[in-house]
Amino acid sequence: MLTTVVGFLAAVEFTSGVLQGYYTPLLTDIARHLGIHDADVNWLEGTQLMLSALVVPAFAKLGDLVGHKRMLLVSTAVTAVASLALPFIDSFPLFLAAWALQGFYVVWLPLEIALIWSRSRALGAPAVLTARAAGILVASLEAGAISGALVGGALVDALPLRVVLLIPALCVAACFVVILFGVAEGPHADRGRFDTVGLVLVSLALIAFTGGLSLLRLGGPGDLAAWLVVLLGVGLFAPFALWERRHPDPLIDVRMFADAALWPVFLTAGLFGVSVLGAQAPLSTFARTDPAVHGYGLGTSGFSTSLIIGLYLVAMIAGALLYPLASRRATPRSALVSASVLVGAGYLLFLPLHDSYGQVVVNMMIAGVGSGALVAALPAAAAAAAPPAQTGVATGLTNSVKTVGGAIASCVFGIALLQGVADGAGAAEGTAGSFAGYVTVWVVCGVTALVAAAALLLVPKGAFSDPA
């Protein structure tokens, strides 16, 4: 029965991968269609990540309370409606709103991992079974992303953009049917009341924090008002934490952030979000930048860009499938540390090696192996270390914190790409980002991954494993 559930959930993750890979080679074409600068593409990432950060805590908790399948269906319906709207929108603000709503798909993987964990507990080896299932789900996700990137890159060179944008919407609609008829509901707590006050408090904090980041992108790093809004958002997390500590059934049990096994996982998720979420648009636009005009970039077509993305995602599949084997031969902690080091090495290699197509592909594949392992490992590790009643919340937190990390990175990278242009470093005219901005992207992604590896060394050696 568990195998059947994993099979249908793999189809759901394939659709999630299509959404994540399909649009990447299209970003430059979308920017031209909407009449915006390449650096403004980061607004698409930023707004989607902002909404995702708000959605995941609520849906993860509701999954524990009322059923993970039910919340999967709700999030899929919202994603389908938003995806269907994108092909028919010409206004950048409206496109931005629909793109943000499409971000509801980020709750799929944590809800699925929680559903698998709840079912595998009865079989006596939930950590091992969940790690294996997570590897399969992430492999399906990346296979979908490869398919999406290749198809999107090929179609954008041959068909009108509106037609190209319609394809993923149809995939999400089919995904809803798969969940409705193919996935059985798992056991859930079905107790207590939803922590509405906690949701309001954390939403206000996240809105202020991410809104301040958006103001920084508009006004630049010297905007004092934007920094005050960011600090207000950080400060609002204090009353949220106080409320959650007193609540009998909190939205997020903040005591998990003090757990010796969990806090490094959450920190790693946030730092990992910098590269896996915040760097994808800059990497795509760097590949599309014409070196004959700007002196850097690869000048690739949409399809050639999709091939880079496809090879990166193949490496992610390998990493996701290797993680259960590596954690069994060594320890889950060692596998997590090694994955983080690979991500850091891949991005830091961009500093000396970025002038040719082959160099970029090699760098991305090294980072991809580590990234695939982390995508599979982080929610599985959180589920293994979390209290039984907080499984969905813990897996959701890895995604929430990763999303916040990606939102911060998207803001920082957007400022960096625009700042170099404004200062005359790189592309003095036109819509291309600056070379100094791309160097910033590579350095930040590499260093944050190595910091995550150092934090994971503090996890107890036997964490995330089933009892002997």
C-alpha cells in the first residue's frame, strides 16, 4: 500500500518538477514580453518565495490536523488556477500576482513526506523508508524539471509564448485528478484548534521582513526606511515565539529550533535556499547574455540554456538517489555534510571557470549532486528528529526556512545585478545584469553552503537514524 502511495506521489512531484524547470529557459523571453529588465526577473522569484513562506506553515499544520491529502488538493487547485491565468496576462503586476499564487506548489513535498512518515511508522523503520521514498520523490521531481526545461527551451524557440505558457497549466490540472483518485489519506492528529493568532503573527513578521527586502530592491542598500521595515519584521518574530511557547497546540513548536538535531537542519535549509532558489534566475540570464556585446556570458539560445539546466537536474537526480545509500554506508549526518560541501564547491568553481559552456556545465553538475541530496535529505531528516505530532510542521519548516533564504538571496542578487549596471561595471546599457553582480551570486552561494556544512557537523552523530 505504501508503494502505491509513493508511486502516485511521484507523479505529483513530476508535475512539481515541470513547474520548476519549464519556466527557467523562458525567463529572458518573459522579460522581453513584459518589457522588464533582466534583473527584474528576480521579482518573479521573490514574490513567489514570499507567498510560499506564508503558505507552508499554515498548510503543514493543517495537514497534521485535518489530513495531508486534503491540503494537497487545496494547494493543487490554487496552483492550477494561477498557472492557467499566466498565458493570458500582459501586465507585469498581474503576471507577478498570478506567478506568486502559483507558488502554492511548494507545500507538496513536505506534505508528501509527512504522509509517508505517518504511514511508515507502523512498519517499524520510518527513517529508512522515508529516506528511500524521499529519494524517489525528488528523483521524480528532477525528472519532471528536466522534461520541463527541455520542452520549454525547445518550444520557446518555435511557438508563441502564450502557447508555451499553457503547457504547465494543463499538467497541474492533471495532477489534481491524480491526487483526488490515486492518493489515500493517511492518519492525522484531528485534534485541537488551529492556531489562528500564531498564523497572523508569523504572517505579519514575514510580510514585514520580505516587504522590507522588496523595498531594498527598489531603493537600494542605502534606503533607511527599507532597513527599518526589515528590522520590524525581524522584531515581530519575538511576540510570535512568545505566543507559540504558551499555546497548547502551536502552529510551530519553536522549541524545535533549540533541538540539537533540528536547528542545524533548519539553518542548512535556509542557507541552501540561497542557491537552490535564489540563484536560478541569475544563472539562466548569465547563460543567455551575449559575450560579444557585454564581454561575459555564454550567449546561449533557449534550448541550449535548457540543456545546462537539464544536466544540472540529472546530477540532482543522482544526488537524491545516492543519499539513502550514502547515509546507510556512513551516517545521515555525514551524507548531509558531504552534500553541502559539493554545493559550495560547485558554485565557487564559477569564480575561475565561467567562460565556456563546458565549464558552466561541470560546475552546475557538481553543485547539482549536492543539491539533489539536500532536497531529499532535509525534510526526511526533520521528520526523523521531530516529535510525532509535529511531523508535518517540521518537514514544512525545512521548506519555509529554505524559502526565506531564497527570498533574501533573490533580493540581494537583484540589487547586485542592478548595482553593477548603475555603476557602469559590466553592461552599461541594455537589459543585461552586471558581471560584478554574477560574481556576487557565485560567492554568496558557495560560502553559505560551506557554512551549512560546518553547522551540520554539530548534529549528534546518530541523529536521523532508526533505533537499532
